Amino acid sequence: MPRPTVSLSAERAKRKTTDDVPTRDAPTPGFPTTRLRRNRQTDWSRRLVRENELTTADLIWPVFVAGGRGEREPVESMPGIERLSVDLAVEAAKEARDLRIPALAIFPYTDPSLRSDDAAEAFNPDNLVCRAVRAIKAEVPEVGLVCDVALDPYTSHGHDGLLTGERIDNDSSVEALVRQAINQVEAGCDVVAPSDMMDGRVGAIRQALEGGPHKDVQIMSYAAKYASAFYGPFRDAVGSSSTLKGDKRTYQMDPANSDEALREVEFDIAEGADMIMVKPGMPYLDIVRRVKDRFGMPTFVYQVSGEYAMLSAAIENGWLDRDRVMLESLIGFKRAGADGILTYFAKDAARLLQSA
């Protein structure tokens, strides 16, 4: 499907207004008239002048689902993270509700026997994601559910799209992604989140949603998703590490590029995205800031598995204070301009924030 004409004007994006430029009536007086430490000396004062606030409402909790019942399977490369059977995913949703975490993001570990070149399991109305969505919505309807739209958990080759020979075929992949998104929505998903980075997929999904009874379903686009080395533990969790043939650099973004991220985001907004995402997080805080400043859209960031594993390893070795470094990493995303954060620390962070 061809992309629609971008409606956001480059001139408007570049235009400066007086609101964009900080102004001062006079230079700040120097020391000792100004002592910046005055505002830092007590807890109440630090809280009073704090510029950014992290709350449980900023968190989305990624949850990995697997088969079976009453089963937990640790993800070795992500300390403390488990794949959960659907019934335990329901219990996780209840925890999220009690902790006031607004939403879960659901990712499946698909049995290798169900993976295929055409990703047929992605369209199965009784696949893991759909079963989890229906079960959670039946018992915890107030928790939002975000469903990943990408084919890598379902393909035998581990790619997010369909292969023609050794090449990812963009347009046939988009058709498959639309089918996957509609399948998830019909199960009860609240937000579809295309993470595949195929050209035109947001517009195609939006058109399909508008053409049926699902006009109000939100699209959270992974608009600036980089071909990062920080995804390894996630691929272990969903089982695509062993199946991936080659790499994803022909469709995910070059980590060296910044301006290109703005083009990707602008296209996805024009195609109908309600929210956009930058992925990974900490190595791309500059992208979060540029995107938020440029577009003013609801902007999310994913603190990905490699970031989580890196911090967790240092925490387990006693090199970092878990609670402090966890919250500091999350407030960094807020300071960069993020409206929300997908993080594997969500449950623990929410507990800390509620007890503060």
C-alpha cells in the first residue's frame, strides 16, 4: 500500500515561536547571591522544585506468555523474568491492576513446531497471544493490553516479515501484518503495536481498522526502531534467537542515524499512528528528545531486554544499588521527553513508587 502524502509541514516543524526559546528578564546573579544548593538541602524542597515526576501511570509491563498451565519458565538471560502460562499471565494482570500499572504488553513464546515460513500461527485466533488477551480481558478488563505486531515469534527464519528467497518482501509482509493485527483486535486487544519496521504498515493497519468495527483501536507504532545489539535476551525469551537467519538491518534503522528517525515518525503519524515509540531506550535518549520536541505526540520508549540484563547483571554483582539505579534509569526517559516507558522493571518500580 503506498504511503499517503505527509500532512505535517516541514516549515511548521522548523518554525520557531517565542514559546520555543527560553527567555530571562536579566542574567542570573552569580555566587553568592545565587546558591543553587539552597533548593537541594531538604527533601521537601527537592520535591517542590522537581522538574520531572515518575509515576506508575508512566509504566507498561512487558509479559512473555507460553503454553501449559500453572507454569513459569525463567528466561536465563533476563534475571527475574519468566515466561508465564496464560493463567499466570492473568494473575500478572491482576498485579498490574493493584499496582496501578495501566497496561501490559504481551509477547508469545511460540512452540517451534508451530513456526513456519508463512507465519500462519500469527493468524490463528487461538494462538497464545489471543488466548492470553481473552483470558485477561475476561477477568481484568480495566488493564490495557498492547499486542506486538511482528512475525518473528511465528516465522521459522526469525524475521519480522516474510521472505522471498533471501529477501524480506515488504508488501506481502504488510498484508500478513494486517491479518495479524486484526486477529489480535478481534481477541480483545486494546492497542496494536507494529514493531516490524515495514514501510506502509501503519497506514494499512489503520485502513483495515477503519473498514470494520474497530475504529477506536489505538496504534502504538514502533516508529524509530533501531537494528540494535541490545535485543538478544528478548530473542531468547520469544525463542527467535536460534531461528534467526541473517540480521534485520535491511528494515530496522541504522544506529548511526538520527534525522532518519524523524522521517520514520512523521510518516507513521501521517498514516494514522496514535502513539509512537523509540526503541531501544537508553542509547537513544537523543532520539526521544528530538521526536518529542518535533511532533509533540504521545511518545513512548522501550527499555529493552539488553538494557535490563546489563543493569541486572551489575545489580547481581553488587556493583549497583537496584532500587536507585532502576528508578534513575526510568526518570531519565521522562526527562528526555517520554510519556511512557515499556520496562521489565515495571512491577518492581511500581511497588517502590507506591511506597514512596
